Amino acid sequence: MPKTIATTPSWYWPDGVPRVLGTPPLPLARLLVDRQAERAPSRPAVVCDDRTITADGLAAGVAAVAGALGPEGTGSETVAVCAGPSADGVVSVLGALASRRKVLLVDPGSKAVADLLAATPGVPALGDAEGVAALAGAGFRPITVDDREPGRTVDDREPGRTGESLTAPSVCLAGGSGPVWHSQRSLLAGALALRAFFDPAAGSSWLSVASPCSWDGLCTVVCALLAGATVVVAHAGPEAEEAFERHQPAWTSVGLGNARASWSGGGRKRRRQTGTGQRVLATVDGPFEPDECRALAGATGADVLTMFGTAEAGPVLASHPSWHLDEAVGIPVPNMHVVPADPDTGEPVDVLWELLDRAMVSVWAPSLALGGFVPGPGAPDGRRFVTGVLAASDPNGMLYLVDEW
């Protein structure tokens, strides 16, 4: 029995949310791009500033990028994508995922940009305007996408090799202790858990204030497109606040630090209205101040939920829209087995969370990275990841992030 079932009281689990999910053996490009273009070709898929890309336009753009990165276009097994939260960034990332290449995703705003790019010298690279500038500064020469010659996507692989391509390490992200490698399958598993927990409606919009090359930005894009929602992307600051006001997204995904730059202080205070259907999902990577969430709720007029996650594991703990929580980060999302570990050794502790004063969060999940990450204190058992964050539980199973090791 999954440990999420064993340690989370059944009366506190959100109604209608499955605890265990399957991950279909299908390429991301097929699920996110091709299938959506077949179902509703004229539906807005990606919006940035005054630019709107429909589902069929997204499919064409992704095919163009995949063609530029195809076997005839480059001679490298790996390609780097560096992009901020922009329409071109989303297209570049999805096109790279649809190609036959291993993909190194580099957030131009990350402190690890130079390290990630230095680890793969000479690889072809592409991105949006912000990413191209960062690539040029690191000595890379970005390739040009020719939209007149769309190439083959991952769906065109030889029979019998699709399964291998979905489970092999193929996407690299910047983790807390260095680069981490995911498969398309592990990325999809994290996005499916996010979708099941928050249930974005088809036809709604989801604003992402994070680079699609970051774990939370990528997970948001994949989750929204899977659900048939429109992805709205904007940089932190006035651009994010303007996009929030203009598009009135049902969901907004933003790091709590970026939320301060967008709404706290300079943001217009709005009267709090309950039942608006707007929710802000504030991602955190460790303990946070509840007052910051309350201030964000006052500035946006939306309900603010928190989600703790990492590049190594994807979404881990979250608060659900059916609850009103200011301090607890929430409970494990579906498919996430969150186990207390000894802070000194990283070894699992065979005691229920609510019986411990505090313990380190360690997880097993199909969304875990396949390798290349440092697990933290102690060696991992199989594919278990030790987050390095301490948590405490209340009798209801709610987890509170209390410290970093």
C-alpha cells in the first residue's frame, strides 16, 4: 500500500483526487501537441503579451524546431535550450523534447547557467531572445530554426524503440546539487500528479511566471497543455501583474520569491473576493513565511496555495483548493510516497509523521529523476530522494516545512 495512503487520514484527502495514477507510454510531443491540435486546432494554446499561438500553430512550430534539431540538422546527441517565460521559449522547449536529442534545459535566470553550459561545450543551442543573449555570453552560437522544413518528431521513431526513448534519460534540469536527468516518462508523471491534484479545466488559462526550462515552469506548461488549458507566460514583475489583470487566469503558477517582485509592494491591492475561481499556486523550495502568502492573496484577490517541489522529484507536497491553509504546505500529491528520514543519516524512519517532532522529507515517486543527482545526507535506497528539508506533521496529516539541513 502506498505510504501516502498509510500516513494521510482518509477524511482529509481531497474529494475526487486519485491517490495512485498510471503514466501512459506515450511521447510528450504526442500528448501535448499533436493530440491537442487534432482535437481543437483553433484553440489558443500559448499566449504571451499580444501574441497568441493556436494548437495547430503550436504543432507547426514544434515540428519546425524538431526538424532543425533532427539527424540532418545537427551532429550532436545533445541540444541546449535556454529560454525565459515566453512563447518562443515554450515552442523551443517542446520542439527539443520532440526531437531525437537529449535536451539540456537552462533557465537564463538561474545561478547555474554557466555551470550547465560549461558541462556541454560545443553542443547546438537555441532559445528565445533572452536565452540567445545568455547563450552568446557563454560562447554558444544558437542555431536557426527553418520553419519551412519541419522534421520528424519522436513519434516517428522506428517500431520497438518508442518505449526505450520514453524511459531513458533525455532531459536535464538544474537541481539543488547539480544537473539532474529525467526521462519523458518521469516528466509526464509529475505533470499528471499536478493535473490530478489541481484539476485545471479544459478551456481555462494557466499563467506561468517561470522559465519553461525550470522544473516548475516545465511542469506547469506540461500540466496545462495536457488538460487542454491555455498557457499564458510572463516574466516576474509588472509583466506578470499585467498578464494577471488582462487574462484573469484560473491558475497562476509563480515562485514565492518572484511573486514578491510582481505583486508585493508595487502591486495594486484588491478587495478579497471569495469564490472568484482564481488561484495562485506559490511554489516553494523550503520553509516560507505565511505572511508572504497572505500578502499575495491580498494583492491578487485570489486564493493562494503552496507547493513544495524540486527538480529531482517534481511536485512533492501541496495544499488543495478545498482547504484554506496559510502555514502548512499540504500533503503529498498523487503517486508521491513521502517518508520521514533521519536528518543525520538520510535513512528512513519507521514511524508515522505525526509521532515525530520533525524529520527530513524523503520521497519515492515515478516522477523522480533517473540519475545524476546528489541525494543529500546518506545514500539513497534504490530510487529514493532525500530532499534536505525538515518537516513536521499535525494530527490531520498536514506537513509543515520547518527547516533546511
